[in-house]
Amino acid sequence: MKVFCGRANPTTGSVEWLEEDEHYDYHQEIARSSYADMLHDKDRNIKYYQGIRAAVSRVKDRGQKALVLDIGTGTGLLSMMAVAAGADFCYAIEVFKPMADAAVKIVEKNGFSDKIKIINKHSTEVTIGPDGDMPCRANILITELFDTELIGEGALPSYEHAHRHLVQENCEAVPHRATVYAQLVESRRMWSWNKLFPVRVQTGHGEQVIIPPLELERCPGAPSVYDIQLNQVSPTDFTALSDVMPMFSVDFSKQVSSSAACHSRQFEPLASGRAQVVLSWWDIEMDPEGKIKCTMAPFWAHSDPEELQWRDHWMQCVYFLPQEEPVVQGSSLFLLAHHDDYCVWYSLQKTSPEKNGRVSPPRPVCDCQAHLLWTRPRFGEINDQDRTERYVQALRTVLKPDSVCLCVSDGSLLSLLAHHLGAEQVFTIESSAASHRLMKKIFKANHVEDKVHIIEKRPELLTSADLEGEKVSLLVGEPFFTTSLLPWHNLYFWYVRTAVDRHLGPGVVVLPQAASLHAVVVEFRDLWRIRSPCGNCEGFDVHIMDDMIKRALDFRESKEAEPHPLWEYPCHCLSEPQQILTFDFRHPVPPHPVRAEGSIELRRGTVAGTRTASKLCTSSPARTAGSRKAALGPSAIPWSSTPTLETSAWISRSQTPWRTGADPHLLRNKVARGLWALNGVKAPLFSGPS
């Protein structure tokens, strides 16, 4: 059966209706899942297997049958480990139907169908009794319900229900225990991902400072954790203000509570500074003695950094304190970890929470709008003073005293820069009411609410009256749009430029004037694992899972690019960067498709067996009449997109052919998705800030 789905095209700004398979969302979920990454996590798999063997042995030593409950079984791997370790029977629960169906086939292929029952339900719906899903309670509980934050996938409510209804009292649990760790740091770089800093602009009238509204300064920020590959953050980017501290533990072999709780830890700061950020991670102990441990600790806190396991399904957490607070070396403080059933957050106090009787602060929620509109990388872009200076340099070369400037970017400070640099009239388009409200606050805080005019409507609906009858002499954009997940989605600027063409005056300057798409073949050190077939995992055949992911990748939706922050994923180049396409914003979007074909020559020394990908980068240089260039890319750290292979490709030829193209009027954005051919293997794209 086919269904019609409406989607907004972020590049054109239009809504397109597409005919999709009724299970298209399943295919996308599978294609973008972390199953392959988990199966490639050797450390995780080995530790789970060791813990399962030990738990089954303890039950057998007591003369009992080993009855296992596996919640969130996925491929059925942990259940098969349990049966191979001697378990008498295993009830494996998987709520995602395509995955449950695959688990049935995988279990059957490995010869365990007589001892493993796949239950396609949520664990809270499982029944016990003669006519139920399970005839009796289990005495071994195995789960893998964790995310980077530990409890973000609902681990606490699931454990709470399982202990009350599905497992025996004092059952064995694998993992047995989890501990959350935290370290307080000062980091201007990380803090810039959460707060709006003052922006300094040198003008002909001296220095002007764009200040954030008081509401933004007081806002505690976004409520969600920022999960990153902390191992890729340079130690020079932060100053440790505390040792690594264990904040709280959860014993999974006993009754677990999902109720809100607060845990405090007293410490003396290692140095004086400004407390801004809490870095956090966890480890799990697979056995009661704590001898079998799997840790997410970054390299500086790892017991054996040489044995550090790369993984993407579990990373590390960055939490922002509600406000930065000064700390003095040697002066005792209390770090508090709060959690409800799904989220963790932190606060800092000078006195013990037990002594002062303070009520636990509520979960941080943004009340200033900025954290709802701007992502953490977006905050970082706006706070990058070097990036701002490049825009200022470009604007200086084109602004005139009589300039009528129209700014087209969501939540951008470019309109303020244009005003301070001397534009006679400045208009800015904010399509959403929320963005309008935010920019109005910023303009009011900087006393320009009557000098920079906000137009709240879609660009194609712009009228001459909105511009007070003026013709635009300078059209400017970063470009940045809140709907853009991928760098080339910001080509929406080109469509906007086309939509407002009738409002542009003779000799109008468009800034940036052009954008270009570049590509380079790279070899990732680790990122390839998230899409690489596993085949056999700890002796169990999981080819069926590989095939399911491959089929899912064949669906159109799944071939589209994925956003990835590439600065977190080390790689090295196997070719020279090559320009693929250019887009001239001085002219409207052409009526014909934009296409290019060519080949990328691989560097000498590239050998068969290299796992590769092609990385695409977009840049928007602002070219002026005097040939001066200012790099106005979407980020101070370049955005990139990478087509990765459905399987690990083997490079065996000296040249890699490519083909990409775009038909602006088909609304399919082939430039964004691009179909790349690496030795004849088609590859979907994904991207992120580098």
C-alpha cells in the first residue's frame, strides 16, 4: 500500500507531496539506527557476554533453572548469549516490530528457537501466567536500555515495572549496577554553545557592542543534554575545576525507582575560575563484585586510555549550569545531580542541600526562546568573534551611506551589523513568530527597535509596502535558516533571492554572491562502523540484520543525507579537495537543472581494502567588485557532508567517478542528497559541522 506524505523542502521552502511505501518511516528508522554501531562495539559485547555467563552460573550454582528476561533485545544477541551460557529459557522483548521480526529469524538461523521466545510488545504490556506471555517470573534480568545520558531511553521506568511484575525478588541482573560520574569545568568554548556573548563591532564611530537581552542572560538554557564525542575536545578547551566525582549509582538487581531524586557531592575546587559546564558519563558493572566493567570515560579519566573503545551509540554528556558561578580554589562547594524518570541536570551550591533545606530546582527549561530556535552549534557560530569580523569586513566593502539593506537569515545579527556600519535603512525578514519575538528582544536591548525593521512573513509574500516603497540595494544573508539540517539546505537563500527579485534595485549587491560545493575522498578512523555490516558477532550470525539495514538504505528517504558533527570523527584525506558545483546568487535560480560530472583522482599509496567516504563541503565566499574575499561559510568550523557506503567499499582504482546534479524545480534537491558512485556502489550522504 502507498501513502501520501507532505514534507517541507528546506532548500526551496516549498511543501512537496510524495508517494511513499506505508512502512517508509520504519525503513528510515532502521537505516539511521545504531544497531550496527552496537554490534561493532567489541568491548560492550565481550563485557555483556562475561556478565551473562557469570549470572547464569550463579543461578545454576543455587540449583535453580536459569530463566532470562531480555528487555529491548534488538537482534536477540544477548538472549543468544544467555542460552549459549546455559540458560534454560529466555523471553526476549522487542517493541519495534521490524526488529522483532528480524530477531525471530536471527534466533532461528542460529538454532535457538526452542529456547528463545521473541515477544513483540513493550515490556509494560507483558503478562505473566498460564495464558500470559511468560508462565512465571524470570530470575535473570538482562537489558540494554541505555543512551548517552544512561536514563534517556526510559531505563528507570522499565526497570521499575520489571521488578514489580516480571522478575523475582533479588534476581540476577546484567548489568548489575550503573554509576554516573561528573567533572566541573570552565570552558569558554562550551559555554559559547549555551549563552549569547556580547558582539564587538569596530565602526567609524568607535566600538559598538551588541549585547544580549537580560532575559537571555538569565535563561537556564535548553533542557536537553548535549551529547558529544568528548575525546575529540582538546584539553586546552577547558579547565578542570574538580576531580572526577561519582554522583549516583543504580542497582539494577533490586527494586528501581523512577521518582525524581537529587544526589550531592561535596568537593574543593582544584582551581579558581568560573563554573560553567559539567562533563558527565557513566559506567556499568556486569557483576556484583564490579570486576566486569564497561566505561564511557573519556581518555583523561580512563584507567587504560590505550584500550579506549570507540562507540557512537554511547558518548559523553555536556551539561550547562543555569548560570556561571565564580569558584575559589580550596573553598568547599556542593555539586548536585538531579534526575527525573528520563533526564539528568546539575546545579552548584555553597552549602549542603540537607542543611539549607532548599527545594530541588526544577528541570531547566528555556524561557527566552533563543534556545528553542538556535542549536548549540548555532550559538557557537554567533559567538565566534573571528567569524563576525569576517562578515564585518565584507559588509564594509559594499555598504554605502544610502544603502537599503534587506537581511534574509533566521535569527541573524547581520541586520544589526549593517545598521552599525552605516546602512541608511535596514529590513530583516523573520518568517516565524517565535523568531520575530526573539529578534525584537535583541533589537530592544540594543535600542535599535525603531531603526531595524522586522518583517514577519515569508519572503515570497513580501510587498513594496513592507519595504516602505524602497528598492533594496544590498541583499545579505549568512545564509542560515532554522529549517536547515544540512549545509546545502541554506541554498534556500538562492530561492529567497529569486522570490524577492522584483524588490531589488538596479546594481543591487547580493552578499554572499556565490556558493560552491567541494568534495574530497576520506578514510574515517571509526565512523564507518555505524553503517558497516557485522556478519558475525561474538560467534553469532547476524547477517539478517545486515540485510535488513541494506534494504532500508535502498529507500529514498533513507538515502538522504544525515547530519553529523564531523569534527568529532577523525579522518584523513585520500584525494585532493575538488570543486563540484558553483551557485551564482547574483542571478535568480535558473530554469534548467544544474549538473556536473567528473572524477576524483586518489592519492598514491591508496590501497585496496581502504574504507572510504566522499566528504562534501559548502562554502559561501563573499566576492566584491574589488575582488576582496571574506569566508562567509555557514560556520566558523566548516560544514561538511559525506556520502558513506552501504557497505565498506574497497578502493582498487586510481580514479573515483562522481555524478551529482540539481533540478531546482523538481523540489528533490539532488545537490543535497547527491548520488555518488564509488566503484559503482551508490552511497547516501550525511553531514554535520566540522
